[in-house]
Amino acid sequence: MFLFYCFLKWFSGSRDVFYFLSGVLIGQLLIEVFDSEHVWEHLKIFIIRRWLRTLPLYFIMLMIYWVGNKYFDSIENADVALWKYFLFIQNFFHIQPTFFGISWSLGIEEWFYVLFPLTLFLMKKTNQNFSAKRILSIGVLIFLFYFLLMRIIAFSYYDFTFYEGVRKLAFFRLDAIAFGILAAITFHFYHEKIFARRYALLGMGMGVLIFNQYLIFRNNYSDLYYFNTVYYSVLGLALASVFPFFKEVKCSSSLFLTIIRYISKISYSLYLLHWLVFKFLELPYFSFIPDVIKFILFFLFSFIAAGISYKYIEKPVINYRNRVYRKD
């Protein structure tokens, strides 16, 4: 999985790889939820577990960023509406302010964690005979087609650019994680068929990725319509195609696996903290430090801060979650 992430993160250069892997994990959990006899009880536990995994550190970091903004960057973000960040609507329909800029992707995740499972539950209430396979398949298709249509319609009304366009608007990106769920469903229910065709899917997926990136870079991101509408759907399907190959790649190095597992553990803290470390090193007090040294210190301090955050904030909450809200 880590090889998959590194390779495609380098290739596509987008948060979509992270969304995709999140969707794979969530998809596997939702299959268990909708295969159970007590769907609503298991669904509540699923949502609570997701919130306990993401919200505590997010709210702590939100307040730290707010204090930093108030005392060190108050002019640029003087009118920030903090309440929107608590509800994850800072980028739901409009481009987010620069304050706590990295949180834009969490808005997409948190809304998906709620809206997608509830959509599935309503479908289950409509027809109790629906299997987990059917419910998740229909739910994924609804999200994939609906939000692609929303991007196409919205393009005529929004002044989209390349970087600050539909890419960061939560409402128009709620299909991003659904592609990972699509991969999880197909791999779970059609494992043998998918595994047997993994090389063909890899070739097809890589071809689509190359073509997709070519269309973007060919005109130096000038084709804003394609980038803000179809691009994300094509990218998601390409990721789903290459996933079976990388899922079966094994690593025999115990040291490498230990390092990767540790990075995976602290990755959420690393994501939320790295920009704070960057802004800290950019303060006038450290202007005498050469850029090369700052670059090294940035990585060093980011990993140290993430390790501390995981040990003293994330891990205690995770232990509490696993003790009180067990999946079984």
C-alpha cells in the first residue's frame, strides 16, 4: 500500500491518492457494517470511530493555528470565521481563506464520512433485502455520477482557476473517496477475477494516468474546463485500475516495514503539523538560517512534532476509541 501511495503520489502529485486509500479502508469497513444484522448500531460505531480518529487532533490544531494567526498573521486573516472550521464548511461551496489552509481536504473527508454512510443506510431502510454488495455499488455510482454532473454544471457559474478551483471545494469533490470504495468493493467481491487481470489493469490504468496528465500539462493547465470537471473522475478510475497490482506487492525487509508502519501512524499528525513548522521557521527570528538548513530542519522538526503529537494526543484517543467503541 505504501509503494502504491509513493508511486502514484509522485506521478499524479495530488491529494487524490490519499482520498483513494481512505476510500479503500472505509469501503472494507462499510462492507462489514452492511453485512451485519444490526446495521444502524454498527453504522453509529463506524461514524463515531472515524470522528474520534480525526476530530480531536484537528480541533487542537485549529486552536493552535488560530492563536498563531492572531499574534503573527492577523492582518492577512483578520476576518476569519472560526465557526465555519468547527462545522467543516470553510470550503464547502466557496474557496477557503488562507487561514489553516491545509484543512480544506479534511472538509471533504468529514462530509463524506457522514453523507455516504447515511445514503447507504437510507437505501437499506428502503429495501431490507438489499445486500451489502448492492447497496455499496449503487451508492458509489450515485456519488460518482452526481458530483461529476455537479462539477460540469458549476463550471459555468464559478470563476475557477487551476490551483484554487473545484479541487478544494468540498461539495464538488465528495466523489474522490468513492473511487477507493469502488476498488474495495470490486476487490472484495471479485478478488480472483481482479487479481488474474491485475497486469492488464495496471497497463490500462498507467495509460490513462499518462494520458490524463498529458492533457493537463500540454497547455500548461490552461484547459480549465477539463481540469475542473472530468479530470478527477478519470484520475479516480485510473487509480482504481492500478490498485490491484500494488496491493499484492510484498516487501521482505522488516526494517523498511517498521519505518513505513511508523510513518503511517504519525501521518495524520504530520499532515496537520508540517505547515505550522514551516510557518514557524519563516518567522523573522530565523532569517539568518540558510535555506538549505531550513529545509533540513523543516523535515526534522516536522517528524519530531508529529511523533510527539501521535504519542500524547492521537494514541490515547485511539486507545479510548478501541476500548469503548469496539468494531465488534
